[in-house]
Amino acid sequence: MYSSVIDEHLTTRTKAAIFDVSHMGELMIEGKGSITFLQNMITRDINKLKQGRCFYAVMCNNNGGTIDDLFIYRFNDNKFMLVVNAGTIDKDFKHLIANKENYEVEIKNISDETAKIDVQGPEAEKIIQKLTRYSLEELKRFEFKETTIQNTQTIISRSGYTGEDGFELYLKKEKAAEIWNNILEAGKEHNLKPAGLGARDTLRLECCYSLYGHELSEHINPLEAGISFTVKLEKQDFIGRKALEKIKQSQKKLNIAFELVERGIPREHYKVLKDNKEIGYVTSGTMSPILKKGIGMALVDIDHSEIGTEIDINIRDKLYKAVIVKKPFYSYKGK
Amino acid sequence: MSNIPEQLKYTKDHEWIKIEEDIGIVGITDYAQNQLTDVVFVELPEIGKQVEKDKNLANVESVKSVSDVFSPISGEVIEANEKLSDSPETINKDCYGEGWIAKIKIKDKAELDSLMSAEDYKKLTGSESH
């Protein structure tokens, strides 16, 4: 049984929680041209991704706007998996096909047949270890292994969207319910609880992880979104590079983290003001179950984006005092 | 089943009101707090505020959403439950007692006739929870 967002959130931070995120999309890129193809598609340097590892990346359009943010898994030089947002599966697939050109790649959408179960929290390793012979100790953060969980072919990835140690499991959908139940059973003595997308959102927000459609969109490029570590202008040419070079030279906006000084809860789209002048808007906001404060991220004029800047958030036509703080609110606690 | 005390009056928007002579004590129902789950912030009305029946009296926020608390009656806010500023979760723990939101000096007692009895409210929530 699901409980409440706060309970699920705190359980993830202190014990472990299991999330059904099968709605996420999985796109396979296979063939000799995979590396050069992906190098053109993403803003990060695919050559920096080692075999058996995954990393966070961004796909842009020619204007530098964000098509999607995703995780890329490198099985070998000729086989990659892109894990994309549910709402953008079709768009991403079309975007990849449209830019396939002469690259020697095959692009497959395996989203419908693939289930994804995340087990996150300090107890996650002990729980999953009960169900697999593969020694999870060997798996470092952002490494993955094609192995089995109770005889079911599974990709076990040590990664997640919560700021805790944990695993993302990819398996055939036919086996998902059985594996889900078995994990729940194995997790009983570790106080494992199922958690939903509400907790997933507050967990990622404490870590300042972007969520597509909020911090990122076709109108918000990754530089403005504050994830410039994903943009490698010095690598080979890629879609959106020219636009991003230009944006970098005269960047006007930046996504920042803030916390309310007064009691209150910032929400998406609330206006951000500095000295009564509108300087931006909240992209995500919530009550942090860990800090017990109103926290959020906002896209603001870069001239007012310094840490320590005092700002106001307009909540139902009342101004609430807030201050820009360093990202994230909660640092990764895993291995 | 949610708890619906007999002696209170209710609105279709899930507020309750307890009448003490010309004062009405207002809060949200057990059904409402259950639907909201964890209440994490309550925006209380200012003392002296003139409120109208069925218009915004306060706002109650859970992690995920903001909900209006509509005033069951017209009148003047004479007290707000300041305890909710520090402990908004009191609404989850004791919505009909310590979790009251505001006290209103009733302007027109005739308005009370349009409120729901416990029995009517039971029917409403019974049909909504199906």
C-alpha cells in the first residue's frame, strides 16, 4: 500500500522505496555508426562514456532548445540504450529517425515491452542482493550489469533520481509484477515501501535534478537550465552547437535554487521578483520533507542569479521573502 | 469511513462549522484531510477580514496541491488558529478539534439554513468515495 508523499519520501531517504517507472521510454541504438550518430545527437561527449556505464545527457534542436533529457547506457561500441521521458518517447524517436541520415544505425523503440522498477535508498543493496547471484558490491555508481534476478533477464543499473544509493532495473514487462512482488517481500524486513511519482518529484527536487517540461523544454536550453556540464562545445559538431555557442556568449537567464525565508510553499509558475521587478518564475517548487521549508528552482535573469541574492516569490498576490542558495538542497548520499 | 460528527454543519466543499451563539468555528472535514494527505502549510485569514459565504477563507496546502477553504457563512474573522502556522499537521491529527481554522462572527444566521446536516454530508462523501 502507498502511504503519503512525505512518508514515502522519508522512507526513501532512511530505508528504501520501490517505484514503478515503467512509463519511461527505452530506445535502442545499434550498429557500427552508433558512436558518431549519438555524438551528433547529444550535447555531451559520448566518447567519455565507458562501456558498462550510463550517463545523463541532453538532446537539443537547432536553436539549442531541449528536445529531451535522458540517460544513455553503453553496452559496447555498437549498442546503446537511451532512457527517455514518457511524454517524449514518440518525439524523441522521430527526432532520432529524422537525423539518422547515412549513419549505420538501427533505432528501435522497446518502451512498450520494457518495465522499469527503481529501488532506492540506503537499504536498496541488501534487498536486491537477496534476489540475484551477481555481487552488487562490484557495481559502482552509474555502472550497470546485464544479469538475472530470479532467473529473469534484467539490466541492473546503480543509479537513480532520488539522491540515494539505489538501482534501476530494466526487464521484460511480462515478469514485472512477479519481480515487483518478490522485491516487496524481500524488502519487508528492511521496511521497504512502495512510493509514487509524488515522492519521486520531491526527492529529485531536493537534489535539484531537472524535470523535462519544468526546468527544461524546447524553449529552455541546457545552459539556461543550469546543467552546462552536459554541454561540450569543444567536442565534434552536434545538433544545436552553433546556437548554444551564441547563447553562452550572451546568456540572459539561469535556473537557480532558492528557499523561502518565510513559511510558505512555492509552486510552479509563481513569479519571482527582485525589488518589485519581475525577474523570472518558479519552474518547480515544494515543501522539502527533509528541510521542512519551502524550496524551489526558478528561471531568472542571470544578473540576479548570484547565491545569496534576496528575492521575493509572489504567492497568491502576497510577496514571500526567499534567498538564492547553492544547488543542491540535498547532496547524493550513496556510494 | 470518515468521521462525521452529528452536531456540526457541513458544506459540499468539505468544510465544517460549529455554531456557538453568534460565532461559527470553521475547519475542514475528516474526508477532506484524508484526501489532502499531509497538510504542510495553512495560509490563515487576517483578523478583522470580512468573508463572504462560499468565498475563500484560507488555503490549505499538501505537498502536491493548494486547496481553498471556503467560508460556510458570511461574517468577520475574529480569530485564526495560529497553532496551524507551526503545526499544520494538526489538521490531519484532529480536524474537528485542535485543527480548527478560524472563528467567524456570523453576519446573517439565515445563511445557516443552506448548510448540510451530518446525514446529508455522509451521503455526499459516501457517493464521492465510490
